[in-house]
Amino acid sequence: MIGLLNGPFKCITIVALAALAVPAFSCDWTVNKTTDPMTDAVTCWVSSASAKVSFYRHGKDRPNVYNKSAYSESWLMIRVDDNKAISMGENAYTRQKALDELLPQIRTGKRLRTTFNDYPERQDGDAQICNLPKLL
């Protein structure tokens, strides 16, 4: 094997090894829509089972985000590519400030990772961003 690394296959071997180190994820963002029967207000969700997170919008409101925790939306952290992780905050004000920082990263990013506490253990998500900017 060492002989191959010194020969013409050096580049191919290095690329192949690098590809093994990067996990492959499929594009699994799905869109759901509901209409309130009393107000006709439309709510849309864009969700990923791999990322374990959903972005939603009521009518023309700004997008918001929540995790799939059964207990709390608090302590949701989202990281796009190699940017710093962003805490989504525990109230509407801090969550909107975090989204102001997060949404531009999603528009240019390739990978979205999440983490949050879901008793009894922490949950982690990892997904390609792929078509998410268009869906938001």
C-alpha cells in the first residue's frame, strides 16, 4: 500500500480516503402545510428527519425553528458547516435574534448539524442543506 502512495495512484488514494471520512447524507427536507379551519391561516413546516429539526412559518411571518424534543424547545443548538454553533434561545426574542444570524449561513452552507436535550439523552442531527434555502 505504501508503494501505491508514492506512485501515480497517490492522488486517487488520498481522495478516496478523504471521501470515507466525510459522511454522506441524503437530502431529506420535506414540506407540510396546514390551514386553520377557523381563521384560514396557513402554517408551513420544512422538516428533516436527519437534522431532527423543523422550520415553520405562520402565514407571512418570519421563519421559526423547533426541535423534535418531547419535553422542551430550549437548548437547541444549530451549526452550519464550520461556523460557530448558534443557541436558538429559550424565548421568542432570543430565538429571532439567533435566526437573524442562522438564516444567512443556511443560504450559503452545505451541512446543518443540531443538538438538543431530550430526556433521558441528548439528540444529535446531521443533514445536507441542499434545497432548504429554496423551501424557506
